[in-house]
Amino acid sequence: MPPYSPLLAIVTGVLEFVAAVFTLISPGRKQILLPTALIFLLLAGYQFAEVAVCAAPDNVLFLRLAYFDITWLPPLSLWLMTRLVAPRPKAVSLISIPWFVAAALIVGWIFIAGSGPDKSVCQLVVARYINPRPFDVLYGAFYQSGLALLLFGTTAALGAGGDPVLRKHLAGLQAGALGFILPSLAVRILFRETEGILPSVMCHFALVLAVFLFVMVLRERRQGSSIQRQDRPVS
């Protein structure tokens, strides 16, 4: 395999960071824009962390920082999903809490107990992480269950939602999630010797999610600007 090239990760990370800043300064409902901006920042942070990992593969701190970054993506995505549900029962608002708790425990396991990835191999544009088996299984269960709930949850919310703008947001979130989950699984199934590359492959394909989220931000921005014009007093 050719040596690792950081250019794709750097360009992707810069675009996602700019999207996060744009989201934070955009008019609209902050309960939607804030988790969206945080997701952009995490996606960008992983790209930069992977560059650091592949520049110094033996530095365990960089490996753990990469996992610290992506660990918060499932709970934040679930939090965003619940912000798009209207009307929103109290039980729906609490859906993301178990994944936030689990993420905090995993982060503690990585940094305090010293578990998680202990080595990486970087080739072309992906990093391959070598994890201890118990951590790998539990982390996979945490991550995949969060993504599964995200997909089924957006489907249920689309069926029950009445707000046309929020329904478009939900459809975009679901399409963006499928846009990185399905290609990542296809790579894992179709290509040999892909053990340990899913975090890297999924974060590169997550550019699809970022595009759908950015479209959602533009839609929310138009909605926010329209509301501001309506509220402006007529002189």
C-alpha cells in the first residue's frame, strides 16, 4: 500500500471546521444549530487527530484523542435527532442520555484505565487501529447501537412529525447517516484486511453527513432569517 497522505484529511477537516463556525453564527433555532455545530467540530477534530496519529503512530496520546473525538458522535447525533422532534414528549428528550453516560465511561476507560487503541498503521488515506479485544467488542456495541437508534428514531419521527421544516431536517439527518454507514460497511465487507479501519473509513465517508447537515443549516438559516424579518417592527 502507498504511504499515508494527510491532504484529504486536512482539506476535509478545514471544510468541516468552517462549517461549524458558519453554523454557530447563523440565525435559527440554537437548540438545532448548537448540536449540529458540535458534530461538525468533532468530524473536523477527528481528521486533524488522524493526521497527528499517522505522523506519530507510536504516540498513544494521539490514538486516544482520536477515539475521544469519535466517541461523542453517537450521543450528539441522537441529541440532534431529539431536537428535531415536534411535538417532543419528555421521554424523547431523554433518549440521548444513556449514550452520553456510556461515552463518558468509555472516555474514562481510555484515559484513566489506559485501554483503547495502543497502536496504529497508516496507509494511503486511512488509519488502522489495533484495539484490545474486550474494548473493541464493547466499543462496537456502543457505537453501532447508537447509529441504529439514530436511523430507527429518525424514521419514527418522520412518521409522526407535522412540521414540514423539521421533517426535512430529519430526512437530511437520516440520509446523511446512511450516506456514511452503508459505504463504510461495504468497504468492510468487500475488501480483505480491513480489520481496525472502520473508525477512519467512517469518518472520511462522514463528509456525506456533513453535506446533508450543511444543507440543513442553510434551511434553518432561511427559516431564522424569515422569522427575524416578521418580528422586525414596521417603521
